[in-house]
Amino acid sequence: MYGEYYCPFINYSGNICGRSCMREEGCSIHWKYVIKLTNKPLIPCSDCGKLTRSASGRCPTHIRGFYVSKYYHKLRTAFEHSSKA
Ligand SMILES: [Zn+2]
Ligand SMILES: [Zn+2]
């Protein structure tokens, strides 16, 4: 079944579903989530200013970097502590 719209749902890995669908809101699996999400306020990404609904304030492109930098910060502080004799 081919629709005239493409599902705008963004999954956890940051990829857009992109399935063709009959609803503007998304494919048969995601349209309910998309409608739910569109009720949330949009906030600009702290990195690129792209509007996002993510709780962390980062768009899907930058949310991974957000967690990665947090992780490295943790590692570095752990290393600094252990290197101090
Ligand atoms: Zn979808
Ligand atoms: Zn961004």
C-alpha cells in the first residue's frame, strides 16, 4: 500500500521511519505517537537550533553526542582521580 505521505516518525537511533502512508501524521504504526509528540512543545536544539521535542534539548542528530560527551567526562574525571598519586 502506497500513500502520498511519508512517516515523519524518528526512532531511537535517530532515523526517520519514512514509510509511505495515507496519513500526514505517519504510518499505521507511528501516527499515534506522532500525534502525541506534536502536542509537546518544541524546543530548539542547543547545538544546531533545530526544533526538537526531546527532553534533553538536543535534536536526534546531537542527542548521541550529548550522551557520549557525558560518558567521556565521567571517564576523564575517573582517570584524573586515579592518576593523582
Ligand atoms: Zn512509521
Ligand atoms: Zn542539533
